[in-house]
Amino acid sequence: MSLYNQDPMQWEFIISKLKSSVTVVDATSPELPLMYVNEHFTWLTGYTYEESIGRNCRFLQGADTDPETVERIREALVQKQSIKVEILNHTKSGQKFWNELNIDPIFNEAGDCLYFVGIQYDITERKFAEQQLKLAASTAEKTSRGQLEFIGKLNHELRTPLNGIMGMIELARMGDITEEQHEYLELARQSGEALLNIVNNSLDMAKLGRGKMGMEHIEFQPLKLIQQIVKTHEPAAMNKRIRLFCHADLSIPDVLWGDPLRLRQVLDNLLSNAVKFTEQGEVQLQVDVKQHSQEETMLTFSVRDTGIGIPSNQMDQLFDAFTQSDISHARRFGGSGLGLTICKELLELMNGNIRVESVEGKGTEFHVTVPFLSRRSMTNAG
């Protein structure tokens, strides 16, 4: 039997029993009043159906609700656009809860917006966990390395179940599923990868804080490594329809000695950020030989983009832990704010350095300088 042939009353019954909060707003009224809320909404907020109907959703907000988020919602409603935000709301008893709010406009055949349908998820526990993790990292940085060790152990414990979740998502995607289910699983996979990235970055921060991060000195081919790194980021650039290319100095030695894994970690982070924060234009990686001798080869890596840029008042704290330039962009693009901190720490361990130039609204360029031992020097040393 087709789901589309079901009785409308049956659909209302199904929606009323969902474990997600569902609301319907009358878009034809200037006051945008609620005209429907399901049972989970009343359970989540403490307001009854009768207490909610006819009221604007503003009654869930409080003095500590972020006004910038409220303005983003208001603007989306005016423009009749979909929006997804995280907002701090309050129950009838005054208890605070974090709400992931998804709003979509519903149009008739004439193109008139009749309703706004909202689906809300209670993400209070997740937000609390995020705040606790940031607080723990901040406290550890200011007090002792012992607390950073705690974060490292905690993240080791998180990694195991998270990898299990990612594996189950991949298995589910391989089954016979609908396009809609595939979309949901893809969103779950992306969220899992983002969380795994935070876990991995936190582990690196813990190792750096305890002085446990070691550097290797092994033989590697720099041009081959650079080619592999750029190829890794091509799919993301293609999806955003921006150009990603690389220029490498042909005088770069075929073989050098150093830590290719940590160099890749630095360049991966810079290229990932460049693609993420660039909506149109290009991202370029330029590799040059700054100095070369029988003992040492100094390479410079420049990652330039035509993205959103960095406000001048944020430049000084760009490499601080849990800091992202321009909080409104941070909310939009996401991220833990740990990547650049780790890059700076790794480069210091490699006797290298990093600096940045940026013009807000026009783009950013990171300059990395790293010394490597020349092959001849290592041969003579052996």
C-alpha cells in the first residue's frame, strides 16, 4: 500500500507520536502563530497543546537566548527560506534546554507560503558535553598537564564506540534503502566524521600538552607527498565548484628526511580550512625551496584562498586553542578551533614556523616554513 494514499488523520496521528518535536506555524498571519504542536513538543517544553496554539514561538525564548540567532530565524522567515540553527530555549518551569531547530516553508501551487514546519531536537546533553570538553581543555591549559592527560584518556574511550557507530552507518548505507534514508545516513556519517575529527584533534592536543608527541626522521619524496595531499582535497573543492591547484618548485629534491606524517597533518588542515571557508574562487598551494645545502633543505608552503578572510581583531588569537575567527562564521562552518593550534605546535617541534596574512572578505594566505635534512647529510651521518 502506498503511503501517499493514507488518510490525512492517520498522518496526523503518526506525526503526533514522533519522538521529535514538530510544530506548524501559520505563515499567512503577521504574528506567525502556532497552529499545531505534537505530543513531543508538549513533553519537551512543558506547555500543553492549548497553551501553545495561537502563540508565536518567541514564548520559548529568554533573556539569555542569543539575539543574533533570533535575528537569523526572523530573517529566514521573512525571506521564506529554510534554516537550521541551535538556540537556547526555556521550558514552562523556566528550565533551559538547547534546541536544534529546523524550519522549512511550505508553499501552495500558486507559490504562496502557507506554513512553516519546524522540527526540533533536544541537544542539551550534547551542548553540555561540548561545554565540558572545552572547559576541561581550557582548565588544563591554564593549570597542569595532568588534566590534559585526562582529556586524552577520555577521548580514547570516545573513539572506540564512535568507530563502531561509523561502521554501523556504513553497513546500513550498503543495504536496500530509500533515497530519503540514504540522505539521513549521509548526514549521520558527516556528523560522525566531524566528531571523530574533534576527538583526534583533542588527542593530539593532549599529547602535545604532555610532551608525548614525537617527531620521525625518515626518508620521503616531497613532490609525491604534495601530490597525494592535493588529490585528497579535490573532491571537496569540486563539490563547492572552486578551483584547487598546486605550483611546486621543480628544484625541490627528490628525497628528503623528516616527518612526512606531521607535514601532511599541517597541510591537510590548512587546505581543509581553505576549501571550507571559500565559497567561490580558488585555493592554491605553492611550494618553494627557500634554502638548500648538502646539510639541509628549507621548504616554504603557501596556502592561499579567496574565501571569507579573517577580521584583523582576531589575528592575534588565531592559533589559540578552541578559538575560531569571527564567531558567526564559526557557527556557520563549524569546527573545534583546535586545528591551527596543533599546526603551530607541530611546526615548532619540526623547527618550522607559520604566519598568516588576510583581508576580511577577500581571502587568507598561510605561510609555512619547515627545514628538512638533505639525503646526502643523512648518508654521511650513517
